[in-house]
Amino acid sequence: MIAAQWKIIGNSTYIKKEIYSMSWDVDLKQQVSVGSPFAGPIAVMRDSSKFVEMNSQNMKPYLKIFTASGDLISQMIWDSSKNIVAMDWIEKERLVIVLQNATVLIFNVFCEQMTQFSLGDIVREEEILECKIWSDGIVVLTSASQLYSVPSINDFFVESGRVIRLPPLPEEPKARPEWAILEPQFSLSQSIEIFMSINGTLYLIDEDKVESQLEATEPIQKMVVSPCGKKLACFDTKGTLLILKTDGSTTNPDRMDTKATKSPVLKWCGSDGVMMYWDSIKDPILFYFSKGDSWAKFTLDQPVSLVTEIDGLRIISDTTSEFFHKVSDVTIDIFKIGTTSPASILYDATDHFISKSPQADESIRSINDQLEDAVNDCILAAGFEFNGGEQSKLLKAASFGKCFLENYNPSQFVTMCRSLRVLNAVRHHEIGIPLSIKQYYHIGIEELIDRLISRRKHLLAWRICDYLKIKSDVVLNHWACTKVRTDIPDQELGKIIIKKLESVPGISFANIASAAYLAGRSKLATKLLEYEPKAAEQVPPLIKMGESGLALNKAIESGDTDLVYLVLLAMQRSLPLADFLELTFSKVVALDLLISMCKQKNDFPLLREIYHIKDQSKEMGNIYLQEALSSHPSQLDQRIKAYNKSIEHYHHSKDKDDQATSKFIDDQIKLEMLQKELETNLQDESFVGISINDTIYKLITMNQPKKAQSIRSEFKVPDKRFWWIKIKALSIMNDWEELMKFSKEKKSPIGYEPFVEVCLDQKNQIEALKYIPKITDILPKIQFYIQIGYFREAADIAFKEKNFDLLNLISRKCTNNEILNIIEQMKSQIRR
């Protein structure tokens, strides 16, 4: 009877049920064992702090990893020179081992090292005094009384991990301080927080500050945070267990005086209570305490290892694995002695129905109004049971009850049946994952599948996916990646993998091919990639495997130019130039994209090589010309050489435009030679490379009019362009006298508006007035007068021309009332 195993502690009911009879041969007196939460594996290693009688089996130290049922998953010989300071599990069932030399090793369940990193030279020099590992990080306390934190171990897998130095301790500890970690998901700061007891004061330490939480306490020997992150269990030097709130709001903590002189192992049982374990006495004992006077004592006949779960506590001994947890309310309602709850009556009614007793009908009628609640309670109670027979009875009761309900939604029943079938499969002794229903819902089916495939239980994982109608891609992918590391011949293995996976829509072969290549199976990898449906996933592995030609073909077939560029860049880096060009020339699309890429990157040597092979003189000329223009002006010899090469190739072209281009290049050479001469004579190194216009302008501003005139004559600069350049230069120099002289040399080929404009640009209205009368066009002359505020002069010109519209324009702009009156008089005269 289920209720016979219950133990009432305070107002709650608990049960300690055996889950497995352990199949291992382990003596926990001589071993250190660490269990992973959520029914995870158990890591076992010889305890180096204890004297052990040596024999042939324990001559060498081993790291062994077992399932929760005690089946050996893997083992490895441990180097005894590596002194371990901490060992524990993090998420995704990864085993973390921290060594005394500040090295961190991370293993999977098969004792395969996944990665390693160092906590830094400072931590190694200060020496690790104590280290604690949480679900995704590490905190160490050094002998220099300094804390260091690894915020995320997973970041080290992507080479972005970091080690943070936490604030210094608020006072020097008189003895080794006890501390516990509050994980980021439970803290207000969203980073780890550390509770530390120093000299009778409880402090809270985070990445930025240190705060006092509780003063005048007895020195704390042991401390542990509950799985929910809301409670903190502390065991002090007087043997008192205290339960505090992590938010600092504790006023009257729950306490239990054990009168123990030695500190126990403290472990939370879910978040309801704390289990205390003393193993150093003749008969090991467990004390469970929740609140008030609620406590219970359990005497053991052998040492145990405790693993906290979110809803209970795993108690692992040499021979058994037990689960201690709070009994659910629905289970109590159904199985409590003397209960008359509707669910209990429904449960009994089912037995009556099976035995064909008329009592079944009477029982159903008696709970007719509460039948739906009874059905739901039976379904929930089935979920809390580990025994398959009891699950079946409760589900039969629920099934029997829902037959009498109209419009009952069976989704809860179906979901529970599916969940229990999955849980029973993974709880099997050979699998050894004894998840409770609460743990299963907490981690989710995806995490469970991930755990199964990481243990290489691919068939079970695939069957669960198939049963629950969820995608099995990740299972098949991992299975194939595992298969390529076996000894099966390539041809046979390729057939096995392709036969299994080609019928699965959308599955990626790229990861499998990469795994095969890393395992030294390049032919198999290439064959598998032929079945990869996505070019973006297919091409990069081909490049990595050195299959450049095949990668280029696949990239071109995809129509993705970015992929083609990726292949071309990889080929350019890895192949000799001749082989690279030969392969590229065989593909027209690839060659065109290579030319485009070279132009974007200004890769002139490669472009010259391409155009030389293609015998394209004009393109060769363009490349040399572009190379000359892009080289630095100080490298004149190199520029001239490139110009000459360009002319040489243009001369081989039959295009008339190319012949004209070569003439322009001749002029450019002549100009740059003159510019170099000017730089030498004038000791100014900013001539080479600028245009003819800029050269003339610069010479005028440097008071070298003769040299400017010489350049003008040499290159036949048109009058209009020269006049524009010179008046601009003279105005910038504020050489108004020379500008006036220049305007009188001859009639301006560009008119006199530019003279006015440059004067006004320099904000010199007086000089501008000298040139406005010389403007022949009426409109610009009037506009310039308006611009400088000479409205009367503008009006006189408009009146002389008898232009009524221009007078209106002037009157709109003018703000002088006297002139406005004159304009009105002019308008009157024109009207007459």
C-alpha cells in the first residue's frame, strides 16, 4: 500500500522511495561522487584525502561516469599530478573540473575533453583556497582573500569567455569564510551574487558592490541556496540550522538546534526543506528540517551521496538510489487511509467495475457532481508515480470516470499518457534518467532529447520524436556524426547514412560531412555533401576539404554571387596562381565575377594577368591607367612607367577612341613632369597629381603669373577657363588692384558678372561696385545692385529702360521708404 511508505513531517507528507538498485561496484567511503541534477549522471573519483587500501582495481586513479542507475557510461585514467580543487556538473550534463593550477577542464559524459581554459596567472599566483561551480559558471576564493568569477563557461566554447575580479572582501577573515552562490536568474542584478559569512557578519557581494545582510550572527560553517533561489540555509558553529530569505527580508528565521559539534553536508530537498547528513560517525544519519518543529531523523547503514532536485532529493548509496520528496496533495487525497475524496472513490469504483461488482455504479453516482475533478486528480496523481502498475491503475480510473462525462476534453489525459510513456522509457535501468514529472516539464522535451543523443541513445531519442510527432533532424544528424567515427568502411557507411537520411525532408548533410572530414574520411565527406540541399551549407565544407572545383560548380549552380566570391577568395589563398586562373577561366560566370572583385579591390596584378591571357589590349591599357592614377603622387617614376605601359597597350587597339586616350595620357605625362619641376623649383610638394586648372590656380596664388601663363600656353587652356581660374585666384588673394588690371587687359570673354560674384564671395561690395556698370545685361546688373542694397541705382536703370516689372521687383526688395516713393513716381511717369 502506497500510504505505508509515507512519513508525516509537520504538516506535510514525505516519501523515500527506491528508484534503482545500483549496478555499480563503488565504495562511497573511499570515493568522491558528484551527481548532476535533473536525474543526471554521477561522476566518481577516488578521494585523495583518504587512505585507501591499494589493490589491482584501484592501483590507478580513475574518473568514472555512471548513469543514475549505476551503469558505467565511461571512464578514464586520471593523472594524479593534477590536483583537483572542485568538480561538479553544469548545464547540458558537462563535467567541470578545476585544478589547483587554475586550469579548468570540461568533459562530456564519455570523459572526452570538450575544452579547457585558464582562470589566469593572477589566480594561479594567489592560489585557489576554495572553488564553487554553478550551472554555467565558476567562483573561486584565493588565499589572498579575493573572489574571481567566470560569468559563463559556455562563452569559452565560442572564445568569448572572461574572468571577472569581484570587489574585495569588506574585512579580513579570521577564519576561512563560508559562502554560497545565488545564480543570475534569481538575483535582482541579473548577475551572480555571493552570500559570505565573515567574522559573524553575513555579506552580499556582486560584481559592483558589497552589502551587509545580517549582523551579529554566529560564524557560519555551511551555507547553501535553495533551487528556487529564495531561501538560504545556514549551519553555524553552535550547531544551529537557520533558514533565511535571500532578499534580506528575514526577521524571524526558522531554526533547528541540532547541538552537533561537527558541520554536516547540507542539501536542499526541493525548496521545501533541508537535509543534513553526517557521515563521519559510526552510523551515518540524515536529519530533514523544513520549518518550525518539522523535522525527521533517518538512520543509514552505509554512506550516501546527496543530489538536490527542484522537487526533492536523490539519496545515492553503494547499493540503491532513492528519491526523497514531498507527496503531492492529489496523491494524499486518493491513498490516505480513510479518505473519502471523489478521486479516491473513483479509484475504488474502477476496482469494483473490473471485478464486476454493482458497487461501481453506486460509487460513480455518489460523486456525479465532482466526477470531472476526480478524473483530473487521478490523471495528475498518475504523473507523480514512478511505478508503472500504479500509473496504469490511476489512468484506468481516469479513463473509466470520463466515460460518464459529456463534452469532456481528453487533452490532459492524452498529454499525461504520452508524458508517462516517455518518462517510463528514460527511467528504464539501462537508460538511467529517473526524471520526475515536475523535472520533465521543467527541462522540456528538447532538453531531454539533447541528453539522450549526447549519451548516444539515438534509437530511443528517435522513437520518442516519432511518438510525439516532433522533428527528429537533430537526432539523425547526431547519429550520423557519431557513425562516421566508427570503423565501418566508407562505401558501406555512406550507403547506411544516405539510406537513413535521404528520405527525411530538409535534413542537412553539411554537419555530417564536416564530421566525416575531421575523422579522416574525405571521400565519404564529399559524397555526403552531394546530398546537401542548401548550397550555402554545401559550399563552405567543400572549400575546407580542398574540393575547390566542386565548390565552385555548386556555388555557380546556386546562383548566389556571394557564394561564388567566397569560393574565389578561398581558391586565391590556397591554390597556385596558374591553377587558380585555369580553374576560373573554365567557368565564364566565375571569371566575370573575379574581374569584378579585382576591380573593387584594385587588385591590378591579377587583373593584368587575366587580361594578358585574354589578350585584351584596351582593358590592359585601362588597368595600367587606373594603376597610375591610384598610385601616390610622390611615386612619379612608377606613375610614368604605368602611363607609358597604358599608352603602349592603347596603341595596339584598333579603336579610334583608344588612340585619343593615348594622346590625353601623353599630355598627362607632360603635365606631371612639369609639376615635378615646379615642386623642385618652388619647394612645394603638392603639384604632382592635380589637374591643369588646379595647377594654374595654385601658381597664381603663389604669385607665379608667368609660370601660370606658361602652363596655359603649353596645354592650350581656353580663354574662358583661364579667366575664370585667374579671377577666382586673385579674389582669394584679395589682390583687388591686380584684378582690376586684369579686367582692363582686354574685353572679358566671360563678361563681368564673374568679377562681381568673386568680390561678393569675399564680402567686398566696394570692389563689386566697380564692375557692375560694365555688365551689359540689364537683369543681372539690377540683381547685383539689389543684392548689395543699392536700390536707387537699380531703379534708375529700370526706369531708363521703362521696365515696369523690374521696378516692381525692386520695390518688393526695398525697405527704404524714401526710395520706395521715388519708385512709385517712376511708375507713374511710365504709366503716362
